[in-house]
Amino acid sequence: MRKYNVGIIGCGPAGIFTALELLKNNPNISIIMFDEGRNIKTRKCPKSKTKKCMGCTPCNISSGFGGAGAFSDGKLSLSKDVGGWLEDYVGPIRIEELIKYVDNIYLSYNANPEISYNSEFANKISYECSKYGLKFIKCPVRHLGTEKSQVIMEKMYDYIISHSNVQVLELTKVKDIQPKNNSYHVITDKEQYICQNVVMAAGRSGSSWVQEICQKLNIPTSNNQVDIGVRVELPRQITDPLTNELYEFKIYNTSKTTENTVRTFCMNPGGFVSQENYDDNLAVVNGHSYHDLKSDLTNFALLVSCHFTEPFKEPITYGKYIARLANMLTGGKIMVQRLRDLREGKRSTKERMKKLSYTPTLTDAVPGDLSFVLPERILKALLETFEALEKVCPGISSDETIIYGVEVKFYSTHVDVNENLETKYKGLYAIGDGAGITRGLMQASISGVIAANDIIQKQTK
Ligand SMILES: Cc1cc2nc3c(=O)[nH]c(=O)nc-3n(C[C@H](O)[C@H](O)[C@H](O)COP(=O)(O)OP(=O)(O)OC[C@H]3O[C@@H](n4cnc5c(N)ncnc54)[C@H](O)[C@@H]3O)c2cc1C
């Protein structure tokens, strides 16, 4: 069995930034990186040619070097209030420093130098929102664009593999981690390796696996939240007055009837709605935008946070169950419905969809009725939020708006780690979205820097 200083499981932003930071501080450190997906150069979603999802295993969109972020439109959120809970671990001052540090690394890899944000306008909208009981989150964004994210990830890949002491394994799923003699046996579907330190950076697609490992090693986890909702699509001119100034608006609403928090998320002016397949062939909806190629539409997620209490402890299973219901009704596809039909208690049909003044961007979505899928409290919270948003963004809940289902965010398995993101096992770290402590590119990347710095510090002691 080959031995390494560090094994990194998952090559998304969290795993990549772990490797970059380790190499920056110790260019000779031996690292092995595993990803169940392909490397960034061969990762291609066939849908651009076939025009429909081919259900690849592993999914080229969510797995492989670059992680879920590689084909995302790379919106780097430059606010500590967005994209995770790292402030709870490192405090408010350190998190701001780390945001600047990681942002500068992205810039050094040619990230777009512009930031799309008008602070004065943000203050105005924040005031408007507060008049209607909505909470506006101020967050400047560096927008890389999908093609640019890929190029940046490719450059990082080239840099990492240019070190002879680093091995990056594609199409290699880690099955198990076994602590033995002050190090860890990392068992893949092909071979075994011995690593002094192991960083679990498995992302959302690997969060169930992280949970399994934690259960087996008795590492405490807490797990009580999942966000369930829809992807909204509408003519771009309706959101332009806000998105031209802010690129993205993050607004929170607390439902008056259900008291669930509902939030806008991942806004893509001129973007495209996409289907994402999880490992167990579950189709969920998402959205992205390109830097140069633009549609005439805007899409964003509207998500309802669902918190569960004792005795229920399986929010991921619950979220998947709801998404699977939509898959069941559509033959494994994404369901789409006009907001008007949902309000009127009708199913959307191909004929009704044709009455829209535009062509939706997800062309193989199946018209249906989301009220057969989403529980009443989620539907109520969503419809109330559309009404509230209409006051600050007129037209957002018009008859021209369509909703795709189901969008689910499974970042809820929260692994118990210390301020260095180390579990109760010395040298075993849990970082990024898969550990339930981040939910965005910026904080996932930062989590890699934190773990790497701790490993380096321990080595130099
Ligand atoms: C379509 C889309 C758009 C997005 N847009 C944005 C955005 O604009 N801005 C933003 O901040 N965030 C965005 N996100 C979220 C962002 O991509 C994630 O927060 C980020 O990628 C998380 O990084 P990560 O390294 O923790 O996990 P991931 O990027 O998910 O990477 C985890 C990797 O681990 C691998 N893996 C999992 N289990 C195993 C295993 N057992 N063995 C081997 N490998 C394994 C997976 O294949 C994957 O490649 C978007 C996500 C999607 C899907």
C-alpha cells in the first residue's frame, strides 16, 4: 500500500483549495486526491449535443475535478453571511480575512476583476424589503461565468498535477476510511492507500457517504434541515431593474402561516435551467448562467427551509423522497408548471405552456402539477413569498412565471468538527458542503484553506 501525507476525498473547491494551500506551504508534501467523477478535461455533459439528460453515472455536472462548482456560473459570494457557517468556527474577523485571501487566489487564476454590486441601490432595496417584512441580505458577488469557472479549475488542475508528489485519481470512489496506527487506510473501489491525514471534501453529492463514515466512526453529526422548493423562470426584463444593479438579490421571507423561512437563491439573469442527477438517479432541478451566452430569461431558486425535530433524523431521505415523487410523475424528468396553473389548481399541459410569450430554457421538462408533489406547508410558503416579492420586484409572480420542481438542497448533515475543521480523530477533517458547514464556492474553498493550514502547522511542530 502506498503512503501519503494527505489524502483528499473529493476534488471540488474544498478539496482543490486544500491541495493548493498545502502545496503553497510545503511544495514537497505528498498528496493523493480521489474523485468518483472524471478529471476536468474529460468531464463533458453530453446534453449540449443530445439535448436531453443521458443520466450518466457518475453525473458529469456534479462529479469530477472541480466538483459541483466546475459547471456552475461561479458566483463568488464576498459576504460572510452567505454560503455557509464558517464564521461560527473562525470568528467574524478571520472569516473576512479568509474571504479576501481566497478571492485573491481566484483573481490570480484570472477570475473576472469586476464585482457586480451597487451598494447605494442595495440600501434602497433593503429599505423597500423591510417595509414588507422581507429581509434583504447584502452580498457583493464576483461573477466568474460558467466557461470561466471551468478554465480556472483547469488551471488549478494543471498546477496541482505539475507536482510529481501529487496524484489525482479520477473515477475512483472512496468506500471506506479505517483509522490504523496513527494514520488512515483509505479504501477505494480499486485499491487501498495509507494516509497520515485525511480530508473528507465530498460535497453535497457525497454527503450521505460522509454521514455513513461518521456513523461508523462514532463522529457526532446533527442533521435536522433540508431546503425544498422550486426553480423559478421568468422574462429577464422583470428582474433586470434589480439584477442590473446587484446581479443577484438574496431575500428572506418568513411565511405568515407556516413560519418557515423561504429564500431566493442562486439567481441567474440571462441564465439557463438545468437538470442535475444524483448518484441514485434522482433528477433535481438547478440553474446556471454563462458569461457570454445569455438567454432572455432569469432563473432563481425559491427554497423553503424545513427543520425537523425528534424523533425524525433523516431530512436528506425526506428531501429525496419529495424529489422522487416529481420524478415518478414525469418518468424521471423535471416537472414544470405555470405559476398561474398552480394558483388555479390546474395541471400545466404542453398546450398551456405554449401560451407563454417565451420558450423555457429547460426544453425536456415535463408539464405537470406540483401540488401533487409538494406538501401543503411548502406550497403555501412559496405562494405567500411570491406575493411578498411582487411588492419589491413587480411582475415576479405574474402569469408569465413558471416553476420547475423539485429543487432540493441537501447540505444538512452537519459533522461535529473543531475550529480547524478536524473531527474528534486527529488528522481526520470534514470540510465543504459534504460536512454541512458550507454551501457555496467561496466558503467551501475557505474550508480547504483552514484544514490545510492546520495540517501544515502540525507538521512543522
Ligand atoms: C448548478 C450549480 C450551480 C452552482 N452555482 C454556484 C454559484 O454560483 N456560487 C456558489 O457559491 N455556489 C454555487 N454552487 C454550489 C457550489 O458549486 C458548491 O457549494 C461547491 O462546489 C461545494 O464545494 P465542495 O468542494 O464542498 O463540494 P463539491 O463541489 O460537490 O465536490 C465534491 C466532489 O467530491 C466527489 N465525491 C463525493 N463522494 C466521493 C467519494 N466517496 N469518493 C470520491 N469522490 C467523491 C464528487 O464527485 C465531487 O466532485 C452551485 C452548484 C451547482 C450544482
